[in-house]
Amino acid sequence: MLKRTLRRLRKKIVDSCLICGGSNLHCKCFATFSMYEKALLGGAPVGLIEHKISDFGKGQEDNQIINSIKKRWVYIIDNISKFIEVGKHLLVTGGHGEGKTMMSVILMKAAVLDGNHCVYKIFPDLMGIYLSKDNNPYEWLSLMECNALIIDELGMEIRSPAFEKDQVSKSKRFANHVLSRILKSRHDNKLTTIIISNMTKNEILEEYDEVVRSIIQSEDFVHMAHGGKDFRGGK
């Protein structure tokens, strides 16, 4: 069903809308889609689309750290239009199951409600899109030009058990190239990028190149460090 929905949406919304002739994702047809359809179009994980802010930290209402993190998220979500307007970026770090992707998708939904074009991708998929960009330039262009790009699972590409030792160094170099290309282009054009990773900020700064480090350490990047219970595993 998901594939059929995506095919239907993509058939309706292309570079020039087949319904009204409007351009890209800013035509009147796109405005009539439900939040669910818009989130699907942006690639957000289907299982997280219906979540609300109140779902974050359930069972830990007395945890001051969790409450502090939630307050920061609420502030950014409430001010997402301004956040995007000035080209701010967000780095979300923390362990598995700590609500990083869930809150980022909630943020994405708020941005879409305000009329922004948002795209969600895991980083290994971005690497594949980069390799095929000559054959599918529109997909790469949409990543470079969308109002907000969510990059999830940064670090997965260099920690895969499928890689042999000699492949790891090649993967790291390519990952650096793709990430620096994306970040530099979007940072220079003041387009919001949200990065989600199970790595710490220091680990990211050590792992990636000077271009990535410089941008992540700039005043335009807000760091949101999660910590606490694994919501998925109940630990």
C-alpha cells in the first residue's frame, strides 16, 4: 500500500504538476494533501508520522534531563519557520531508541504545515543517490534545494559489519566527500539541515573532514544531545 501511495503522489507532483501545471511542490494541489501524504512524500518513516510531542519520554515524566530535552524540542518546533528562514541547522545525537528520529519527524511535520518542502533520508541512501545523480538529477537536486533535509543514521555507513577492513577506509573517504558536499552547499545557501546520529558530537568531529567539522562547529548549528531510557526497548 505504501508503494502505491508514493507512486500516486509522485505521479501527481513532478517538476511541473500534471494537475494544475504549477511548479514543483508549491502548487495548489500539494496544498490540498493531508499531513500524512506530505510526510510520505518527504520520505519520513511511516511508523513515526502519527507520533506527538507528548510521546517523548513517556514513563519518565519526573526525569529532569528528559524534560529539559523535551522543552528544547518544543521551542524549536514552535519556532521552526524562523529556524528555517534564517538557515539554522540541527545536530541530534544520542543512543539507540532515545527518540531522536521521532522528534525530528515531528519537527518535519511542523515545518511541512508551514509550507516547507522537507526531505528525510538515511545517510547510506544519500550516498547511493549521489552515485546515481547523473541518471536521476532531480532527486539529487531536491536534496540540495529543499527547505529542510533530515539526514538520519550518520555513522551507519562506516560501522557496517558488511565492510571488510580495506573497504572501511574507502567508505570513510566517500562518506566524507558526500557529507561535505551536501553540508557546504546547503550551509552556503542557508538551507536547514538536520543530522541524526548515534555517535557523539566529538566522535563526529573526529570521524569527518575539516569542511564538516567547520560547519558543525559554526554558530548556525544547534546541538541537541539526547540521553536516558531506550523508549523502544524499555531499558
